[in-house]
Amino acid sequence: MQPASPWIFSEDLAHFGTIRSYMWYGQIGLQILLFAMIRAIVRRLLSQLGGEPATVIEIVRRIAKGDLSSAVATRSGDETSLLAATKSMQEGLEEDHPTVETKDKAEIRNLIDWVLSL
């Protein structure tokens, strides 16, 4: 068996350097792609909720406790988000049940559960 000549190793090292560069470029490209995908997913979820999740949860909890006096702010033209549906439910409850404290709170909780399941 013949010993490997030193010039073969230098060629291999040059190829390793090229491969390493391609791996870095691929990694950077993959990170950019993943960032864009995550951003799109977060934007879609926030548009479906109509706002920050903590805000939506707080509003739903207040309504569940019977507090219909607080205003629910939605974006202009928003009619399909969970927050818009919550606002619509709150307005409907205010019209149908002006004194929620005297009404059956279980019915209100069922309505809220139904809206959240949409």
C-alpha cells in the first residue's frame, strides 16, 4: 500500500472548506425561512384572536363574571375575529339582559364557551 501524497490532503481540505461554507449559507437561509414562517403563523393567530391573547382572555373572564359594562375595542372593519365575536356577544347580552346579575350566570357561561369554540 502506498502512502497518500500530501497534495491529496490539501485538495480534501479545500473541499471541506467549500462544504463548510455551503453549510453556513444553508443554515442562514433556513433560519430566514423559518423566521418568515413563524412570523406568518403569529400574524394569522393574532388576526384570528383580534388582539393579544392575554387581552382577549381578560375580556372573556370579565364577561363570564357578568361584567358587561367594560368596552371591547376591536380594529376597524374586524368582524371575524374572536374579539369581534366577543364584542358582539357582549352587546347582545346587554340588549337582552340589562341586569345580568339577576339572570342565570350558567347561561352566560354557556354562551361564552360556545363563542370560544368557534
